[in-house]
Amino acid sequence: MDWRKLDPRMIAVHTSWLAPPAASFLMALWISGGHLDLRGWLTLSGITLGFLAFTAAGVASWAKTRYRLTADAVEVRTGMFTRKLRTVRLNRIRNVDLTASPVHRLFGLTTLRIGTAGSTDLGSEVKLDALAAPVARALRAELLARATHTAAEDPVVSTINPRWLRYAPLTFWIFGGMVLVLGVGYRALEAIGIEAWRLPVVRRLAVEFGSSALWWTIPLAFLASTLLGVLGALALYVEGWWRYRLEWVSDSLLRVRRGLLTTRSVSIERCRLFGAVLREPLLLRFGGGAKVNAVAAGLGTEQQDSERSAVLPPAPRAEALRVVAGVLREPVSPLEDLVLTAHPKVAHRRRIVRGLLLVTLPLLVVPGVLGYLLTDVLLHLAWSTALASVPFVLWFARDAYRNLGHGLSGRYLVARSGTISRDTAALRRADVLSWTFADTPFSRRAGVVTLTAAVATVVGGYHVRDMAEADSAGFAERAVPGILTEFLDTDGSGEQLPAELVHCGAGGPVGADGAR
């Protein structure tokens, strides 16, 4: 590839910070009727000089920055007076991020950042600011495609990147973080003999909160709680994932090290590693992030397994997919560009009914009964909250249905479900021990079944929820041939009929031995 330049529109992006002071100056000029005093002329001179200086710097940066992609490396040349050439070998590339601020998006530009193995600070990454969005996406795809074929052989799978801190508030720890900050503050005051609720500032806040208008105090309390939650979530992220490093210390041992105050080092034998789970909690999913857990045996109790199996903190989804590939020692993640089989539409209806029964009905009945016994205000609260909950129930039901899916990707069985946390499990098909088919009277009437692939972990198995009953046995047989073969109907030619189980009894799941 020949040397390429950045997009010339970057010059406009670099000078965009002058827009607010320039707008303020024009507003003042309009209000004063176009008359400028000495202060106005000095402001105009400052804005003009700033514009010229930053425009000149932007032009120089654009003119002197070049990049190219060679057979084994990406090279970036920068600098006017001090020339600098940075070379990153393709086999060292671990992530390629695309970010675009509102100003970048206004001009159709994107910043591309290249992270390498072992890079733990912002100065070690390579940044191209800025490229046209289609060019950045194409370059990212080309870099990842040429880098991943050697990534599976690199022992270092992933290391911490300070930029991932932006994902910390996008987890449910933002609520736990608020409790953490309040708890730490309360315990610190209690340790020195001070009762928090007796402090003048606390008492004054309580009095003002009770005497002020709700339209003012409620948003203010929500904002304060959110800020406390963000601080707590950042603190928990740093404490839990400080000096994070995921690597293969040998061909048979995967190790993750992390922690600031409490250091953790978890080793997972390759022979006990059966797959990986890509977890996308709701807020993190909206922010383009994800985290990864390993599916492995020997990690302790269910609670210990939940903590010890975490192999990637909240991070960009592209990094999560790359870590899934690294953990499974595959050149490409089995979850990359995967098209899953959709589930029957009746699964959508079941989620709507479930949401109305579990959310809307209690909101209607509980305050309704209390209102009938106590006051009419609760009656109005009952119907209004129940009615307001319906759009949310429909949205979550729709999202939960769209997230359902299953499929096969090479050596892996893939199952996805969930809306509060969308989890996509990739299980090595050879490690599936048995199948369980679970249904209820309602699901039997709807013609769906939950298929569970059992693996030797403390979790026990991973579910394919509400798939078509007629397809379940056939899918299980294709995923792991042999377990269900003797229980499938076949025609006279020996060909399997469309995925129907032989009736083995009345109700109950079918295990590896075929018994319900």
C-alpha cells in the first residue's frame, strides 16, 4: 500500500473548539448593535489569532501525517520539525477501536486507534485522527483480518486499556457503586465517632429536601445518586481490574491476573475449558461494550465460578470477540458475524404474557387492593402505574424475543438469550455431555421446548430457550451426533424424519440415556 494522508476535514475538526467563543462574540456583537469597545477588539483579535494558529497546526499535521499498510506491519509517519515513524507489526495488534465525537460525526469522520499486546497506557497506542468513516471501517476490517491469523498463537490474549474505564458506569455496578460510596463514607465517619445523620449539612439537606418542590428535589436527588454511582462504579472497576492481564502461560494453562487492593490470579487448564460466554448487560450493550466469561470446570462453587470465570472486564465488543477467539485458541471468534436461527413467534407472545403477569399485574393489584381498603389515591396510582408499565413490558418482550437464537459455528454450539443481560454462549460441541428437553403444559401447547446442553461445570448446562419443538431433536443430533440417534424417528430408507422424538414416556426431560 502506498502512503496515505488523513482526511483534510480534520482541519475543521481541530478548529471546532473555537466555535463556542466565536458564537459568544457574535452574540455580544449582535446585542451591542455592532459597536466594539477595546475589550471587544481584544476578544476578536484573540479569536482570530487562535483560529489562524490552530488552522496552521491542523494543516501541518494533516500535511505531514502519512500511514500505510505493508505485508507485515502498519506504519505511521508524523511530525514537521521532529519526524517520527511508528511501526506496529500486525501480529502485535490486539484491538482496533473506532471512536467519533459529535464534531467528528458532523463531518463524517472517525478516529482509529490501534492497540497492541502489552500496551497499557494511552501513549503506546497508534492513533489516526481523523479518517472518513467508510475508510476507517475498511482499514479496521483489513487490520483485524490480517492480524487475527497470528493472534491465536500469541500467549498474551489481552491487557488492560485505560480507555475501557468509560464502560464502568454502563454496568449495574452503578447502583452498587452508589451504595459503596455511601457505605464507605458512613463507616469512615462512624470510625471517628461521628454520626452522619447528626451533621449540620446532612440535617440541612434533609430539611431543604422536604420543604422544596418535588419537581426540583427529585431530579436533583437522581442526579446526585447517579454521580455517586458513577464514582463507585469507577472505583470498583479500578479495584477489580487493575493490571489486568490474560495470557496463556503454557499450551495447557490460561491465566488471568487482576486487582488493586485484592489481587487475583486464576488459572484454567485447557482440558477443563469448554467454551466462552459473551455477556452484554443492557446499558453496556447500548454503549457498544461487552464482557467475557470462560466456561470451565473446577472454579469452585457457583458464586466462586461467577467471579473466577470472568476473563475480560467491560470493554469494546470488538475486543470481547477477539478475547473469545484467544481464550478458545481459534483464529476467528465463533461468534463473529454469526447468523443465528430465529425462534417461533409464539416465543414473543409468551414473553409479553410473562411480562404482563410479573410486572403489570402486581402494579395493578397490590396498590389497587390497598387503595380499596385505605384511600382512593392508591387506586389512581394503581391504574396509572400499570398503564405506564405496558410500553416497557412490550419493549422488553420484543427485545428478549429478538435476542433468542441458536446455531452451529464450526466446532461450537451457540445459544443466545436474555434482555437485561444478553448472553451468547459458545460451547465446544465435543464437550456436551447430554441433552435435556424441558417443557410445561403452556409450552407444550405453544409447541416450544427449552433445550439444555449439559457440560461438566458447576452451572450444569446452557439453555436454548423456547425453540420449536419440532426442530429441537434434529438440532441436538446435528450439534452432537450420537446421543439422540436411537431415539429419533427414521423412515424406511434410514433417513431421519424432521426432528421428531420418539415418545419415551409421559412428560419430563430426556437425558443422555434417553430416559425422561
